[in-house]
Amino acid sequence: MKLKIILIITLLFSNLITAYLWLNDKDEVAFINVLLEGESEHWTIEDYHVIYSPDLMSKGDGTLTYKNEEKMYGY
């Protein structure tokens, strides 16, 4: 459940940045680099990058690791 919340927040955050950059039609150069790291009871996320600039949009390059050996049901 926490993974779903983390993923939803990550996607929402990256979409808000995209909308801001698209709507911001100024001559300023915007470069945003966000590094996401954290953990929940069952998951660890490391080095997940969200990079936005006028020429580049990149998400990912991180690792998502399941911490427990127990099987998960209902997913």
C-alpha cells in the first residue's frame, strides 16, 4: 500500500513539474534535478532521479528493492 502511495506521489510530483515547465513560457532556463530515496516497511527506493530541463526530461535510473522474504498476495 505504501508503495502505491509513493509511486502516486512521485508521478504526481513529476507531472506537476512538467506542467509548470510547459506553462512557464519565459526565456529563463529551468533545470530541476530531484533525487528520491527512502524506505517503507517492505520497500526501499534508492537513487531515483527526476530531471527536467528545456532539452531533457528523464525519470528513473533508480532501484526499488523488496526487503522481506515473505510472499505478497493481492498485488
